Amino acid sequence: MNKQTFSPYKKPGCFALSAALMLISFTAGAGSLPEKDFLSVPTGHGVYELAYDASQNILFAASAPSFEKTKTHGLVYQLNPDTLLATGKIATDRRAFATALDEANHILYIGNTLEGSVSLIDTRSGKEIKTVQLSDISNPQEIIHTREMVLDAKRQRLYVTGVAQKGIIWVIDTQKQQLVATVENVGEYPTGLAVDEEKGRVYSVNGSGELITLDADKPEILNRVKVEAQKKHFFLNIALDVKADRAFITDPDLPDVLVVSLKNGKIIDRIKVINSLAVLYSPGRNEIYITHRNAQVISIVDAQTYKVKASISTTALPNSLALSPDGRTLYASVKQGEKEMGKKPDYIIKVDLDKI
């Protein structure tokens, strides 16, 4: 992938999509819907992950406006979820990429990928209150970049992947607001994270095609399995259906989203789609939402049949996803390509799922 997609996280060569794969046609048979049928509003430059705060009716959008060495600040946009218009901006000392929301305690966690840290924002005051440094920064060439974050509200823990050849997962105590554990030996370049709070399990995927299971009460690795050993996978994101003990896993270098058993790591089925980026599961609607960045498409998939119900064409590159608390509205950040980056703002698209 290009710099705009995952430059903060990438291992050289890992995310490169071949020209052949990028030309694969999208799955036939699903209704294709144009972007003009939906609300889309320009937001700003360098928009990445989203978080919906139902208590304040705010959609947060993290952004890294510039990759220039002298422009290291970030912004978090506060958007009206109905209109997508900005109601405020929160300046951060470091670039903002990933998001995780602790709504009950009014804290928005922001992943500062390039600095290997996490910033904490008070969602009531809109003030940045603390930065938890995770990676050793004494040698700038050896900083371990953060990527994905997931909150275990039940145990008051925030998990953060550290993208390195010898990958790690950091564990932050959300009450003490400090690093309390580092899980090592989680494979090459751990990326996606997901948590099952009730069962006390944290799941991660990595650049070696592994699904790794952690005990959330320890924390320590319980199990690891190479999902499809005959193929070279670089897994990127994971979403869970905890009731059915299944995971949905994306690999941006290969077609299909894998449906994998959380019990044994075996493939249950494949969602026949083009190379995929973000994935999100809605238990209320039993649907899966997927972004296909380079194809400029968002898929809506029936989680029972694994068939694409509808696809939404975008004019730029769909990136991250978020759902409204009632599960009826889907939001996606859409990024400009390299030629337009810095010239045109990234934007958010809002999808009324009841009308699909």
C-alpha cells in the first residue's frame, strides 16, 4: 500500500498490492450504490479512525494533518453525527491515528503511532490530559510504532499493538492511566485487535498470518495458530461475533475476508470480496461492513450467508468504520489518494443502513 494508507505502521514491502490484484473486479450480484445517495462532508487532512460518543452525541475523527517532520501535531474533529459538520476541534501534541473510547469515564484514547505512545483526551472538556509513552524513544530509529487499540472496560484495560518484527502488545491500566504490562512474542508485526470481555479473551492478528489469543486476566498468550499456513498472509484487521465464536479477518494483499473459528483458528468460510482493509461486525443486524480502499468501495455483507448485500462506491479511498450505538447508521472515513493528499480534505460518509 502507499504511504497514505499505512505509512505509520508499515513494514517495507508488506502492504504492497500488486497491479494485478488491484484490477480484480468487485464481487458481482450485489447492488451497487453511488456515493451521491448518501451524506458525505469534507472533514480535514489526514483523517483516520472514528469513535462515536453516545453520551454527548459526538462523532470523533482522529487526524494526522501532515507527515512533515516539523509538523507533528494532531487534531481530533468533533462532528455532529447527524449532519457530519464540525462542532469543534481538539489539538493534540502528537499526530492522531487510532481511537478507543471509554465512554463511561469520558476518556478518548488516541494512538500516536509515530511516537509509540497513547494520548488521553477528556471528552467533556476537550482537553488533552496525558500521554502514556509505551515505546522506548531514546533511539528514534528503533521506536516501536503503535497501531490498533481496544478497550476492555470490564477489566479497565486498554490493549495496544506494537508493530515490530518481534511484536508486542502493551497493556494500560485505565484507572491508573499507566502502562502495567507488556506481552511479548506476539509474532511479526501485530496489527489488529479485538476483545471478548465476557469470556476474558483478547485476540490479535499479525503479519505472519497468525491468530493469537490472550488471557485478559493475566495477561498472557493462551494460544496461537497460523490460520492458512499454505498462504502467506499479512493480516491487518479483525472483528468478532462473540456469540458465534467467529472472527472476520482482513488481508489487504489478498482477496476474501476470512471467517475464522475462535475455538480452533480454522476457516469457517470466506467472504468473496476484493482486497479489504477495515472490518466491523454488527450483532444487531447480523451484518459485516468492509472497506476496500483501493477499489473505492464499502461492502455490506449478510453475516449468515456471507453474501454481499450491497456495495457503496466512493470517490476516494474508504478507510475506517464506526457504527452508531443503535446500529442503524454506519460511518466511514474516506481518504484522498496520493495525488490529492494535502490538496483536498478527507471526508466522512454516513450510511443509513435501514435504507439499504
